Amino acid sequence: MDIELSNKLQHHIADLMWKAKDLDAVQSIIKIYGKDAEVVLHMMVAATYDDVNSTDLAEKALQKFRLSDEI
């Protein structure tokens, strides 16, 4: 999963979070940048979760069941 960020600020925040040494540093970024930082963090976590658990593959399998339910 690729993260599609909305603006330059979110790109900047993502760069800062990527370089953060620990969770305390990430929390500091969130305190400074607020909601934009929370959105970026959630997007980064979702992308990582997707990569680790191959949720895109699960979605394809679920889609087959959804289509068969409609028939």
C-alpha cells in the first residue's frame, strides 16, 4: 500500500516521523502538528499493517464472497 498524502505539510510530517527515534519523538511531532500528524501516523500504521498482513490479498478473497452473495 502506498500512502497518498494530501499536502507538503503531511509529507514533512511523514519524513519527521520516519526519522523519529522512538514513540516519545512521534508524540512530540503530534503535539506540534496536531490533526495532520495524527492522520499521517494512522496512514503510516495502516500501510505497515497492510504490508505485514497482506490485507490487499484478503480483500480480493472477500470480494469473491461478496459477489456470490449478490447472485
